[in-house]
Amino acid sequence: MDHIIRVTNPCEPIDIDLGKPLEIEVGCGKGQFLTRRAKENPDCEFLGIERMLERVRLFDGKCRRGSIDNARVLRLEALYTFHYLLPDHHARRVYVFFPDPWPKKKHHSHRLFGPLFLDALWKRLEIGGKLEFATDHKEYFETVLECFAEDAKREGGARFERVEPMARPKEVWTEFETMFREQGLPIYSAAWRSLTVEDRPLEPLRIPPEAEPREGIVRRIGSRQDVAETELREDIVRRIGSRQNVAETELREGIVRRIGSRQDVAET
Ligand SMILES: C[S@@+](CC[C@H](N)C(=O)[O-])C[C@H]1O[C@@H](n2cnc3c(N)ncnc32)[C@H](O)[C@@H]1O
């Protein structure tokens, strides 16, 4: 069984079995945490999102060797995936463990946590679903706490409440957590539960250009190899050209903005 989800059309939602609970790990790396959890919870579906191809392959290998049939990995950018490709209010847990902290101020716009991610996170979690977050980076930890505190002040009321994070025995450590613990570094963790608020559609993604390296999304979408990336890029161009409906056009423009510029896409 192939555990890698092949994305050929970045506008088509991921095929998820809505009859089973779903847990998602953002930046799942080589899958140490998620594949173990999948093995222990055979009645639940597990989805890893990871943009590094080598790690995606290692995740796949772990599933094959362990005969784990309920875990899959998607090589795609997490914010885009949350925003456009996941079913509404279905995930019972989302795990974000040791996300890249982007410590330099000029790189803060690359960070995952921000208002856009919280919008999409709330939309994808079932009501009462939990986000589990852990990091070794104190400043990023504090920034994420602030981000949720700011979100609670939004018009329409708080949509997350802070709850006790899960226990962190050795059995739940990720690859990075293992490495940090071995170095004796402190680990900061927190969790939030989603609350009922008015459910509005998500706004189309507007990514500031400085937040995305040129052609970044194409590299991240490319699920297998260069050929797949080229096909995908052509598909984007075709669909932008056809302008079948406003929603799709907006979405495609979102992707293009993330690629870098329209001219780059058209040229290819
Ligand atoms: C510091 S590593 C941590 C990996 C794993 N969570 C662990 O704790 O061992 C961060 C991982 O997130 C992935 N990643 C970072 N930003 C991402 C994004 N926007 N979308 C998908 N994956 C991302 C990176 O490729 C990397 O594998």
C-alpha cells in the first residue's frame, strides 16, 4: 500500500473517509509520532503533512514496514492544505510539534502560526477538537500564546480555549523532541480546544509575497518528481485561463501569488 497522497490537482480536496475520526500532524517529519499513534489507534485515520520529500518517503517506509494502513502523508504546504483541501470540522486532533521557529525577525512571516492559520485550524477541527503544540523555542512559544490571546478578542467571541496539553512520555516524542531532550533543552507545550462560534466561509488566502520563496508552492506541491511538478504547473495555468467560476479563480490566483508572480507561471 502506498501511504503518500499524490496531488495532481491542488484544487481538489483530499479524499478523507468522513466515517472515521481524523488526526492530523503538521510538519510530521519522518513520522515517528504519527505512525506510532496510528498503530495504536486502528479505528482512526491519520494524516501527516510534510513538505520535505525525503521525510515523506521515510514516513511511507515506516508505514510499510509496520503494516500501518490508517496513516497517510501529504507532501504539501500546511497552510494551503488547511485552507483549501480539508473537510470542515472533521479533525478531532491537530498536532504541531516543533514547527520551524524562523528565529530571525525578517523571517517571522514564514511562521505557521498567525491569524490565517487560526482561521483555517478552527474550520478544520471538529467543535471540541484539540490542537496540541510543542516547541523548544521559548520566544516562538510565547508568540503562539499571544496569537491565541489576540484571537480570543476577535469580534464574534473566542473560538479556542486553552486546555491541559497531553502528557509527554518518551512514547510520544517526535524525532526533534528526542534530539532536544537528549541535549537537555526545555520543552514548552500547550493545547487548545475549539469552541462553537458563528461559522463563516474562509476568505481566499492572501499571502504577502515576502512570506513565500519564489515558486515555493510548486516545489512543495510536487508530490513525486519534477515531471509531476511541471504537469501541476501546467494544470494551474490551464485552470486560471478557463476561469470557470469566481471561487476557483480566486483560489488559483492565491496559488499563483504564492508561486511568486503570474509571469513565471505563464512562461512555463
Ligand atoms: C523542525 S521539523 C520538526 C519535525 C517533527 N514535527 C518533529 O518534531 O520531529 C519541522 C518540520 O516541518 C516541516 N514543515 C515546515 N513548514 C512546513 C509547512 N509550511 N508545511 C508543511 N511542512 C512544513 C519541515 O519540513 C520539517 O520536517
